[in-house]
Amino acid sequence: VDPSVKEDMKRLEDTFAGISKRYRLINRIGEGTFSTVYKAEDILYDHYQNDWNTEDDPEENNWQIPPPKKRRLGDNVTEDLSSNGKKKKKPRYVALKKIYVTSSPLRIQNELELLHDLRGSTSVCPLITAFRHQDQVVAVLPYFPHTDFRIQYRTFMVRDMRHYFQSLFTALAFVHKHGILHRDIKPTNFLYNPELRRGVLVDFGLAERQGSDYTGPCLCTNPAQVRQLRLQSSYYTNQSAHQQSGYPKNDPRPARRANRAGTRGFRAPEVLFKCTSQTTKIDMWSAGVILLTLLGRRFPFFNSADDVEALIEMASIFGNRRMKYAAALHGQIFETNIPTIGEKGYGWEKLVIWSSCVEDLTESEQQGIKLLAGLMELNPNKRLSAKEALQHEFFTKPVE
Ligand code: ADP
Ligand code: MG
């Protein structure tokens, strides 16, 4: 273990007095914008219960480091037989997620609450417990062994993609059924284990209940109005000078507020267009970006620094005409004079062929392309839901 990581783990142990009585810190496994994650062994894990004793009520244990549970007669013990025939308990690993103090208490509470709502699914990493010391919070999750996407994406065959997305869509169908948007679907937040052919969703730090930051009806919820606006938007285009920026300067309407949380490169078009009634479909777009990465063998696929650049990247694929339509859906105007953005754009098949430097696509890859088109659909109302995606021929009638 790296000395600086050791020091960091020591600091955690010093902050949370008693933590080392329960958890043996092993290594640092993740460092993000909002947290640091450590792998640890739960040395007091109750082997007399079959699985993780997730706390039903985080308030009940007062956010303290939980005491070991008492053994109950007749409970099964998880045991391994070691080489000398002696019975040995299997170590239980946890992920300790230390949430940065810069995160707002509301945000932390939101993440823990949503995880609590989503307990009971095998595709969402459950919250075992959480504890707090002053302004610091540590969430305890079962450790899920997984492979690093940056290494595995190159070797993925279509068969592997099928398993990956079957698992991801199952997880998303569950989360969306609960009316929750994850908002940050990307490879590092879906821990995938190729041997188990299963993954778990983590990181509900940006997740929210659908409709919770609704700031008034968006035009996309009323198709009749959208048609009107399309006329209006072409009127604008003819009248005003072309501008470099994706956003028109002389728009008389008040500036729009909309949730933009997420990771660049994975944001859905309606997020970029500041849709005021975003739905669970934003997660399906992000899942589509992962599929595009795998089919196109390029990671990250999109590499924009900001939202305007992201729109330009999107426009070079979809073309001006479809971008204008997508913008109008949310009452926005899309205008550009960038010469590389054509009127018509490109098809997914061509794009994947260029990106992956192959001559042709196999039949199974073509099936993947069809699914991709359903996911990376600019209009969220036409985009596949997780449930619909699971019914796609890519899964139900796979060609090899
Ligand atoms: P952040 O908000 O900092 O992105 P995450 O919850 O996404 O925090 O965790 C960051 C990283 O830590 C993940 O990408 C993953 O590599 C690792 N990690 C998180 N939870 C687990 C877990 N339950 N099991 C194994 N690794 C995990
Ligand atoms: Mg994360």
C-alpha cells in the first residue's frame, strides 16, 4: 500500500474513534469528486446471519458504529474449509465511502435515503449502515469485486455486452420503477463483474426523485406547443446572425434553470437543452453512451469541456436539422456556423465503423447498433425505457 494512502487511512481511523475495532482498512479503491472509498474487512461481521444485516432504520442505531449482533441458535455459519481441514470463516469485505465535508448535508441525506428506498434489489449496492462524526460521514457498503472498465472495454465481445447491459438495464428498471433518476450513469458507477455476469449500481450522490426539481412545464411535455415553436425557431434562424455559441444571445425569454448534474460526455441532450421536466430517460441516454463506447472501442467517446462543446459533439453526429428539432422540443434554439456540422449527420453504423477502425460490422454488432439507436434517441419521449430495452431483440433474439 502506498505510504500516502496509509497516512490517509490512518487519518480516517483517528477521526472515527473505534472504527478499527470493527473494520480493518485494506486500501483506497476510489477517489472521486465527492468521496474517497476504501476497501476494508468487517472483522466483526456476523457470520451467524446469512447475509448483510442491513439496518432498516438508520436513525435507530443513531449513526454509530454498529455493535456486533448476538449469535442466534440455529443460524448458519458461512465457513470455508482451509487446507488443513480446520473450519475457517470467510472474510467479509466492505467498501467504506467517506463523503467529503464539502458535500452539503442535504445531499448526503438524499443519497442515504434513496439507497434506503432501493434496498432489497440485487442490482443496487445496498447500504449496510452509515455513521457520522461531526461533519464527516462514512457509508458502509458490501464490497463488490469488479473489473476496471478502462481495461475491460477493449476486450468486450458482443456476447459480453449483452450480459453487461442485461444487468445494467435490470438495475435501471428497478431504480426507475421507484421513480428515481440516477443522473450519473457511467462505467465507474456500475461495478461489473464479468465472471458473475452481473453488476451493481453505486453512487446515488446525484440521484433524485422524478419531478423533484421540476421548474415548470417543459415544452416537450406538450407536443402541440412544440410544433408551434418549430416554426418560430426557423423564423429566428433566418432573421438573426449566426453565432459561434450554442446559445443565442438575444433571446428575450428569461434564462432557464434546470438540473445539469451528471458527468460530461454522459449528459442527455435534454439536460444540455435545460429541459425543465427531466425524466428517468436521461439515464437511458447515458447507458447508450456506454454502449457506443463498447461498440466504437473508444473511451471516453465524448470529450467535451463544457455543455456547449458537448452540443457541438452531438451535432457533428446528428446533424443540424435533428439538433434544431431536439432543441425546439425544450423551447430552445440551436444555431451554429461550424463548418464540420452537416445538415444531415451520420448513421450509427458508419460512426461505429470509423471509430473502431473495422471494415464491416458483424450481424450481432448490427443488432447492437439497433439498440444503440433506441438509447441515443434525441427525443426522450421516443427513447427506450429500461423495461423496453430489456425486450429488445439484442437480448431476446440474439444472433451470434
Ligand atoms: P464518488 O461519489 O466519489 O464517485 P462512488 O460511490 O462512485 O463515489 O465510488 C467511487 C469508486 O469506489 C467506484 O467507482 C468504485 O471503484 C469504488 N467503489 C464504490 N463502492 C464500491 C463497492 N461497494 N464495492 C467495490 N468498490 C466500490
Ligand atoms: Mg462515482
